[in-house]
Amino acid sequence: MCWHLYQWGDAVEVLDLIDLSLVDLSLFPSATQTQIVNQRATVEGIVNAGPGSFTFNNGLTVGIAASTLLTAVENLPCNGFLPGIQAPTSTAPIRVGLILILVAIGTLFAKRRGAIA
């Protein structure tokens, strides 16, 4: 079976997710902030080029950007998602927007694997 891992529409979704993370960019280490900003510019270029220009390599780039954002969010220190809940090594809050990014990226990956419709 031949199928594409990512399509142009996925690039649009990933760009939206990256944009959501920019609100909380200061929570990320500076190197990660730079990486997120650079990947946003790359994915934005793919989106702006349009669906007719989308290539397999663009799909890989989008997948890497999504995976990088997911890893960055997962690696953030956290003081709990609800008031009064504290993680033992907490230093920074994770906002609801970042949680939604995790869910959206996970959903995107699951759709691509065919795990959900």
C-alpha cells in the first residue's frame, strides 16, 4: 500500500499549531525557541507555496516540525495542569493551549497511521 505521510493540509494544521505555541514561546529554552521560530518559517513557506508545490520532502519537513514541537512541549517542566496539583520538579506552568497542541499533533499522527478516521 502506498500512502503519503503528510499532505499540504497537514502543513496548514502544523503551522496553526506552531502559531499556538508562540503565545507561550518564553516557556521554552532559548535554543528551542529559535528552533520553533525557524521551523515555523519553513512550514509557512511550504504552506504559502500551495498544495500544487507540495513534495515528499515537504512532507518530511512538516513531520519533523510537528515531532519537534511535540517533543518540546513534552520536555517542558510543569507545575501541574490544575490549580493545587504540583509536580515534584516543577518550574514553569504549561498552559491549556500547549496541552491542546499535544492532543492535536497526536490526532494528526493517528490519522496518518489510519488509527482513527
